[in-house]
Amino acid sequence: MELISSQAPGLENDHVIRWKQSGRSIVGYTCVATPTEIIEAGGLLPYRIRALGNGNTEIADAHLSRFNCSFCRSCLQLGLDGSYDFLDGIIETNGCDHLRGMIENWVYQRRPRFFHYLKVPHLGDSASIEYFVEEIKIYKKAIEEFVGRSISDQQIWEQIGRQDRISDKIRTIYRIREGEKPSITGAETLALFLLATAMPANDAENTLQRAIDDCKDRALDGYKARLLLGGSATDEVDFVAMIERLGGLVVTDTLCYGARAFRPRLLEGKRTDPYLTLANGYLENLLCPRMIDGFRSRLSFLLDAIERAAVDGVVLVHNKFCDLHGIDNVQLRLALERESIPVLQIEKEYGARADIGRLKTRIQAFLERIG
Amino acid sequence: MPILFAGIDIGSLTAEAVIIESGEIVGSEIISVLPNPVDSAKSVLGKLLSRAGLCREQIAYTVSTGYGREKIQAEGLADENMSEISCHGFGAYHYNPDVRTVIDIGGQDAKVIKIDRDGKLLNFVMNDKCAAGTGQFLEVMSRALGVDLNQLGEISLRSRKPVPLSSRCTIYAETEVMHCLQRGVPKNDIAAGISGAIAKRVAALVKRVGIEPPIMITGGVAKNAAVRREIEKELEVNIIYPNIDPQIIGAYGAAAFAMQKAGKV
């Protein structure tokens, strides 16, 4: 897909460069639980931090140990080596302790102009929603102080509406790839979403629409099996492309940088204030193993996707030392095996190509099993 | 003129080639691997052809497996490539169609493979994180004991009081072996403890996919009688030990796939 290949590579894309050239600021965030509508309402560009498969963690290793998730170490490396110097600010969330260690070391070393710690509850009950409403208000106040102006409720509603439209388009792309004759690969979808979370919302809307239009004249063939890819923070387009080169078309996913990153429409259920709408919308749809008591929802989300996309098998992947997904993937694997759904569980080092031979052997054997 | 099919399996320590005719093995060859898998494939197949008095043109279809299987195909030495997991399963099935579980212990990894009544892969589990439970583990331990690798199984079987090794990690187990030697524990008993350690690790893998007999053992470590005995004890089942070299089962499976792929079954 030309659109993706022409724009996707690199951290600092054309949209980022243009945004900076116009004198505006960019705020980085890592966790999918960050309501980016507030950042956009403040006239800032939200940028989802990614490592793009970077395997070099030389500087980061001095700050995070070998027992920290290698995705976090890779992101920290890019933060410390200056690759992310185009970020003016960073939002930290308590997604997991590794993520926090990464952001806090980054902020301590590089001292961005703006930093805010957004505390996201680990439960989705009414008390947690109430707490999150207050947290979002504090987060909004911090953004207001950084940009030197107030943010109105109306501005937040507008951004909620815009994110609704973006989510609609992402859902359309999922319908295309999950359908009987997919016309977009898993690697392309991941690259597209990475691009869409590194550009202004307006541009993201247009980019996603162009991708949808491009899909109309395409057909994919030559694949042995339809796969669902699930698991932890995986922004490695090359990893997905490797699976697809072996013959497994990734027709859907439950990834943090994929299906878990978009939410249902929030504007239609418009509540009394935008903060409650955001708190509900983000917490209710946070299908991350960081959430306590959320396993049934995550399993049901996975089973729904399996059925919808008519997959032949499931690949569950997590990075070494990712305790949350490591434990969750075992539970998910056992649950899928009970349902007689073929599943391959992979634990790997993020961005490292040293073990690629064994990974390929396991994936190829899995495809030979189900294909 | 007979129709021949070939399988080439490149492992971490050895490379194997097998030629079959109507499912029966015509010849096989094992060599130590060369630095490049393509060179290993050329060498092992060349030696086999030469010994059997055959030429490449007589091989109707070839399947490569193991490390570098794609490169071997890309170099024109094979028509197709398959994972070694499928090939070991299919090789065991062609040797004995009753087999439902295959334990393959190679130099760098250990696999447990479940197959159906047609030899098709049903499930597998692979120890791919460290040397524990692999041929590498035995190599390190035999060096620590100062015993030839090929003698390790034999002296284990002579043990009267095996010393259980508490660690599965190769590095810690090596330290434990050194400590046993310093305490004057007989080498036979330490060797038996080493066989027990590897068996425990492999048995845990088998239990992950579920024990379904008949079970066959393949790979270089299968040649160690003590390890075989300890695995049988752990799993409480008899294990089939092929009367052909267990190291060629992967290449045999690849050759059988070649025959199947060429539509000759």
C-alpha cells in the first residue's frame, strides 16, 4: 500500500516536522488509556510513543535492568539518545511498573518542558470512574497551564466527536481485514495505525479514509491460514510481516497498538459532562491485563474477534519480563485450548533478531499444523 | 527407473540427508555441520549421493528442514522447505504409523510433537529459552565430569546411588556437578543425576502437550540409553527407540514430505 510505505517509516514523520515548523508543541504518551482528546483540545499534537522494533538498548540498559521489559528499554533508549527530542512534553500513566520506570528515567534525564502523571484506576467500578473523572480534570488543568489558556467543555466534546469518527474508520478497516477476502495485511494495518497515532486527528481521519479507499481495488492471496495476533505492546511491523511472509495472514488482533486502541462512539451516549464521558469510555473499554477482574472481558473480546474474523489459529505474543501479558497469555492459551482453538504462545525479546530462527520455526510449524 | 525423494535436515551440530524410494530408506548420511547451512546441505547430500552411486538428477523432489532451510531452497538444493517440527513428526510416523507423540532432543532445543493417525502435526511444544534439557546440556556436563559424551549414558546405567541435581539451569547444574566431584561422589552417580535432570525437563514438556502413547524418541540425545530410561521412569511409559539412527528421523520426514508433495503417495 503506497500510502503507508511513503509515510510510515521513522519516528519524526512529515506531519510531526510540519507541526513543529508551525511553532506548535507535541506531547508524547505511551498508554492506550490516555484520553488524547484533552491534548488535542489544548491545541497540542498527541504522539503515541513507540520503538519501531529498535533493538539497541545500550544507553537504556544503564537505567533499566535486564529484568525490565525490552519494549520499555527500547523506548527509553530512543528517549535518551535524542530520537524523541521533538517531544515537548510527556504524559505518564501507571500502565505497568516497567512503563513507569521507563518514563520516569526519561523525564529525569531529559527534562521535557511539560510532564504530567495521569493515574488510571485498575478497576472499572463506579468509585474508580468517579476517581478517574477527577484525574482527567487534573490532567486537563495541567495541559491548560502548559498551553497558557483554558480548555472549554465544548472543545473537549469536539475532540470526542473527532475521535469517534477516527474510531469509525478504524472499525471499517477491521471489517475489511476480518472479512472473507481481506485487502489489507496485518503489517500494513499496524503501520497505518502507528502513522495515525503520530499525526493530527484531522490528518489521521483523511489518512484512514485514503487507506479505506485504497483497499477497494486490492485483493490478497497466497496465504495458508488466517491468524489472530494477540498480546502485549507490539509495534513491530517487521514481526507481523515475518509471520505473513511465512503464509499466515494476520486478519485481526487484540494488540495494544491495534484493536485495543480504539473505542466505541462516545458522543452518542453524551452524558452531563465530557469528563464523565471520557472516564467511562476509556475505563470500560480498557481491555488490558493491568485491569483487575478484567480477564473475562478480555477473553470474550478475544473469542468475539476469533469468530468475527473466522481465524484458523491464534498467536499470542509477549515480551520477556512482561509479567502482565505473560500471565494473561497463559490463561488465554489454556482457555482457547479448552475450546479446541489452535494457539501458539510466544515469549520473545522485543526488537531482537538474534532468536529469529527459532521464532520462524515455531510459527512455520504452527502454520503447517493449521494450514 | 526408480523415483527417489530426498530430505535434508540441518541441525545445530549435525546435518543429515536421507534418500527414499517408495517410502523405504535407500541411504542416509550424517556429517558435522559446516559454518554455513547451504554448505552443510551441499556436503551432506553430495556425500550421500556419491556413496549411493546416484546423481542429483535422479532425485524427483527434495524438502529441506532445520536451520537455513529457506536458504537451502533458495539455492536450488531443495524444492520446498518444512519446519523440523513437522518433519520429525512425519518421519516418526513413517517409521511407525502408530506413534502419536515424538520427543526430539537435539543439540540446541528439545521438542515434543503430537501427531494424528495420518502423521499430521496436532500440537507441539519447544524448549527454546535455554540449554536445559538439550544436547548442549549433556555436552557441558560431560566436559565437567571429564567423560566422553558417548560414554555418559553407559556410566549412568552403572550407577547404584544417583545424585539428584536440584538445578535445571546448565550453568548452575555445572557448578553442582563440580561440587559433587569435590565431595568425591562417583562419576557414575553424578552422570545418573545428569540423566535424571534432563529427563525431568523433557517430561515437563511432554506433560504440557499431554502424554499420548506410543511415544518415540528422536534426535542425538536419544542415543543416550540412560536418558531414555529416566524419561520412561518420569512418564511411566515405554518409549520406542527406532532401530535406525534417531538423528536421521527429521531428514527421513523431510524425504517423506518430498514424496507426498510430489504427489506420489
